[in-house]
Amino acid sequence: MRSEIIQNQDTPLYPISTAAKLLGISVHTLRMYERAGFILPFQKESSHRLYSQSDIERLKCIRRAINEDKISIAGIQRIQALMPCWDVIKCSQKDREHCDAFNNHAYACWMYNHKKNICENLDCKSCQVYKEFYDCARIKSKIIEITEKHESSL
Amino acid sequence: MRSEIIQNQDTPLYPISTAAKLLGISVHTLRMYERAGFILPFQKESSHRLYSQSDIERLKCIRRAINEDKISIAGIQRIQALMPCWDVIKCSQKDREHCDAFNNHAYACWMYNHKKNICENLDCKSCQVYKEFYDCARIKSKIIEITEKHESSL
DNA sequence: AATATTTGGTATTTATAAATACCAATTTCA
DNA sequence: TGAAATTGGTATTTATAAATACCAAATATT
């Protein structure tokens, strides 16, 4: 019986040169986006990066924000920093006190290191916050969802 | 008895040339910021603009975002669009259905016209949303406040 | 009535963010 | 073992957002 490899949107497939080609940008730009916190690529056993189809779609969205919507890289970082990750993760008050993501507003939560809180042993790349909420529209939807939940519980 | 003129931070004082000088920018740039939705200047009986001390402080903050934090004008607009104004105003579900601010994420609420909702007869310039929440830090604080309120009521 | 300023445009300049090009060292894999 | 690709860095180019300059018409000020 031949071994079946499970393939989905999150399967690491493309090396950096292929990913860059798919996006129509240079390899270096891709790494720039990584340093900005827009993408957490897979690192296979080796030091080389691999990108999944979801990664490509994510980066296409970021690209539209930069090129079409004229939002600067720093601007996107600030927007991502507004995401109420704590309400998704349901971390404790104590966790929040020590959490750089909760207490700052410059970068997305996955850009900070998570020592001494609920995220410590979790992988940001498989976290709902990272996977779902990286653009304006989705972040606003989440904020609306939270406020409506609040009101219905009053 | 001499008539006392009440002066506070919100008193319209400076014509556009003075305001520009105080901010170290050109008159035209100031009008650019106005079109972007960063400032709603007073219009005296005439068509000429007047700016208050609060207006100046507000614009200094916007200026820092642009020049120091490197957030583009479009980026600031998006950030302002994430403000949950509806939770401050406490507008009805019906209001929200018809509200452009609630249903979009490109501009701050005061940039849309408010027909057929609770804001219709209110002046944005004196609204808490406009006066308080125009920068990243304050908007994030508000989002935190809302989520914590929610949790304490569970 | 004459002078100042403001208005709302467009056209131009400038500052710089975003992207590219190039590098030597390292890693991968055929 | 050698060829091809990736790494992480700096230096350079390019695209364009942000700001300025300039305009005639309208408005305000003395």
C-alpha cells in the first residue's frame, strides 16, 4: 500500500523562489514581509523556508493592502496590533498583565514572545488569531462580534 | 459689567494660516488632512476655517503618526475606521443596519453622512467618538475596555 | 475702496518607503 | 563532490505618497 500524503491549504509546499514567483515579487521582498510580521513561514528541519497555499493567499491580501489601498507596512502592523487576541484566546487577567501584545499597540500578537502566559506552549502559526485575523475587514468583524455578544449578555 | 468670553481648549481661535504656522506645515497640507478626515475645523458664519487648541493637539498627534511612526494617510484612515463608535453611541440594531460607518472599514464614522440614525441630529465635532478616539493607542484602550466589560458581565 | 487672506483647484517638487540588485557564506540535493 | 538554491546582510534604485508652489476667484479686514 502506497503511503498517502495528506495535502491541504496549510501544507508546506513552495520554496521561497517559487512563492516569490507566484506573488510576482522578489525573494527579498518576501523576507521583508516576514520581518514585518506579515508571514510566519514553515521552516523544514533545515533552515530553508517553505510556504503553503494559505501563506500565498495571505500574502496576496497583504499585497493588496500595500499596493491598492496604499496602507504602509507600519500601518498594517498597527492595524494588526488592534486585534483583540485576548478575547479569542480567553487568556486570564494575570496573563494579560504580563502580555506584550495586550499592553502594546505596535505589532500583531504573534510578533511578541509569549513567556509566562497561555500562549507560551502554543504555535502561533496554528493559532486562530494568526490564521484568521490579519486584515482590516476581518478584524473589524471580530470587534463587532465582541460588542454584539456583550450587548446581548446585558 | 464687561461681558466675559468663555475660553477653553475647544474655542475656535486660529485662522488657517496661524494653525499651519503652529504646526509647521503649509496651509495646503492642513486642508489635505481635512479632506482625509483627520480634522473637522470650525466654520464661522463665513466660509473661513477656524481652529481650536484641541484641534492643534489633535493634528500634532496625526503628524507624529505620519512622520515618526510612518503610518500612511490611508493607514490612519483604516485605523480610525476600526473604532467601535456604535458601542460609545449605543445606537440601535436598526441604526446599525443603515449605518455606513458600522458597515464599512475605510473611514472614521464622522466621514460618513448620518441619515436615518441616532447621529443624524448630532454634531460630530462635539461627539465623544470624534473628540477622543483618533489614534491607535486610544482606540486599542477602548477595545480592551469593551472586552473586559463583556467578561465581567458573564 | 484698497489690502490681506482664504478658498479650491491643478501642477510640481521632494522625501522616503518599498522594492530591487548584489554580495559572500552556507545549505541542500542530484 | 559539484551545481543550484537559500541565507542574511548592505547598498542602490524606483515608485509614489506627502508636501509644496502657484493660480484666479471669492471673502474678509482696515
